[in-house]
Amino acid sequence: MEDEKIIHDRMMVNISNDYDKSKGNFVYDVTKPVAVEFAKQQEKIAAVQEKLDIEKLTGDELTRTVYQRTGVSRKPATQATTTVIVSGTAGTLVKVGELVGTETILYTVIEEAILNESGFAHVRIQCNEFGQVGNVPANTIVNFPASINGLVNVYNPEPVVDGYDEETDNDLRQRYYDKLQRPGKAGNKYHYREWALEVTGVGDAKVFPRYNGPLSMKVVVIDANKLPANAELVQKVYDHIAEQMPFGVEDLNVIPAVGVPINISATLSLVDGYTEPIVKQYIKENMIEYLKEIAFKASYVSYAKTGSEVIDSDGVLDYQDLLINGSTANVVIPDDGVPVIGGVNE
């Protein structure tokens, strides 16, 4: 893109030298404002051109353009939900809107319940915030932010896993490309993958046509966190595909991916000031990001790449005797599997 100086210099070259073109004279003063306006127009044209390039779009502009061109909508963030066990005085009503929480995250009761004769009730709750922030380990939702008559204790027996962030620009852009480059038509395998990916919470899907005969279709699903999908998400995918798929398929099987634990052990040399428990957590975080990148894309977890993730972790000065699942070889991931982080030096 040309700036006003380049444009003005070219205008000056195209004017006869018979005229005085020095600054402050008529020719210069008349052409300079024109060059300024031409430069502004070039900026506007460049901005419009960028909006035609899907790689240059972000946020709402990307959302709008992808939908207008392909009908693909960005998947929204969700609020995590789970069931907690509340105890207290038998017959106490747990009202919709009551609050429970962890030390930092609040959840709201969404279905009322009454404590049974033993003083217990299973209560459905929903995180007050959207996204992965609501995903917490088991036995961490243990607080009543405000005391409630008749209620004494609360806890979540299972981890909370169904809070999903809004679909990222990169993931939405990839679905856009998939729609154009591998279009789903007439119930082909790309159609089944496309239908699965339309469900909020789905991170990816693999489709296996005729897995159990000519009229069968298997869909293997991972969630937006690139982990095996839970039962609720699997059911949502099944229901959505069942509504869309053409007649003729008699056996639709939607299942979660098989989680392949990746356990790492190594002798670590630490940077001064770091402790092993903290460094192990940093290694886990690095490995989680690596495993997300290769989920449903690579057929193995690389030993070399794992070493790179270890050495790049904060607090690691060096390492020796690295093993992945007890071996110095790559870890093969089956077609229906997805790697999940296990332990680090455990």
C-alpha cells in the first residue's frame, strides 16, 4: 500500500518540469491534498480486501462471514452442570436459585429437591460462569456461600467436565475449510463428521462407515477439551445425527474415543528456586497442550516431542532417563483413541 509521499512524488513526476513544483507553489499545494486523499482511499480499499480473506478475520466479523458463506455457526460457550449431594435435615427443600460453590466459583441450583428421610438429596446445579472455568475436580464444590436453614453439607461426587469455552477463531475457521474442502453430501462420511461437529462441546469426530456391515456407521467423539466425550455429550451427538441422517443406515453407533493414558517419568534437574511438585505441574500443562494439538490428527505420541515439552517447561534445567509409559519409544494411538495425560513421576 502506498503512502501519501509515494503518491505525491509520482504525481510530481507526471507534471511537466516547465512548472515550478517546489513546496509552497501552486502545483505542489494543489496536488498534495489530492495525494493525501488517494492514500486514505488506498487504506480503505486495503481494509475491504482484508475482509475478503478469511485468514484476516477475527471475532464477530469471522462469525458473520463464515455463517453467510457456509451456514456454519460458531459454537457458544456453555455453563457447566453437575449433580451434587446435599445433606441436612430431612424434609428440607433445596430451592432453585440457592448457591453452592468451590472456594472461588459459584454454582446455582437449577432443579429443586427435598432431602429424603436420611437427610440427603441429589441436586442439579449450574455454574454461574460460562466456559471451562466451571470444570472442577470431584469433592471441590463443598461450600454454601450463605448459610441455608436445614442444609449442612454439600459435595460433588464426580468431576465437572461439561463446561466449554466459546469456539475459537481457529476452530471455527477449520470447520469453514472442512465445509468447503470436504463437503458433506447425501450422508457421506464427511456429512456425519459435520453433523457431529455442529454439537456444542464436540472438539472433533472420526467416522467409520460400514464398521459392522453395509448399513452401519460408527462415530467416535472427543470433546472441546480434546478428551473422550462424556455420556451426555455422546447422547447429544447421537440425537443430532439421528435427526439429520438419511434413511438406510440401520446401525448408528456414537461412542467416546478411547483414552490412552500418557505417563511420563524422568530424572529432573531443576532451576534454583523451583520444587518438583510445581515443575511436574508445568510439565503436565505443556503436555496437555501438545496432546490437544495431536488429538485425532497424529497416530502416535512422539518421544522426541515429549522430551521437548519437558525441557521447555518452567523450572526444568535438564532431564535424564525419560520414559513414556515405561518405554523410550513413541506411543501408538489406535484409530479410535485419543491421548490423555496421566502421571508425571508418579
